[in-house]
Amino acid sequence: MRCFRPDSPKGTSKSRKGIMAVSVSIPTPLRALTGQKDTVEVEAKDVHAMLASLEKSFPGIHDRLVDEKGEVRRFVNIYVGGEDIRFLQNQQTPLKAGDEVSIVPAIAGG
């Protein structure tokens, strides 16, 4: 899914349309949908596009992450560079090449 440009510094990735390749950490409960991959790369300009790209590559994952209103489910946390998107710009949080996104299910108990 990466497209390396010869004129770019080594290790940077950018698609021909300016959409950035990001790394997404997949939690264990969702790995059945990703062929047991713990990390996948997708091209997306923001979190919303990342979720759509995940669904395109791994059908069924979107419904596990987003509710019927299109909001990230309450028990799902998404972090970009270690920051919770709920304290950034939610699904409009921009992504740049090389960003690391983590999907973390909330854990309850006591």
C-alpha cells in the first residue's frame, strides 16, 4: 500500500494523490478481520478516511469501531501519535506520512 517517491527522502511514503500512508495497530479482538495482522498500513488524510480504508481492506471492521450514527464507539479508543482523537479533532484529526495510529478497546472491571 506504500508508494515511495524517488524524489522523497528515504522512508517517507506518499501516494500520488497526496494521501498519506499510516501504520494502524490492530487490537487482538479485531485481528480475525485482518488475517491475524497486528499492524496494517493504510492511506488516509484523516481518521475518518482511515476508518473507510480499513473497511475497504478488511470488510466488517468498520461496524466494530463505529456506531450507526458514524461516531467512534464509546468502548473504542483511537490514538494518533499517542493522543486520543477525542481530545484532538475526532474523526477529522489529520494524518501525515508515518503516523502511528492505535485502536484500543476500553477495558472495564474492578
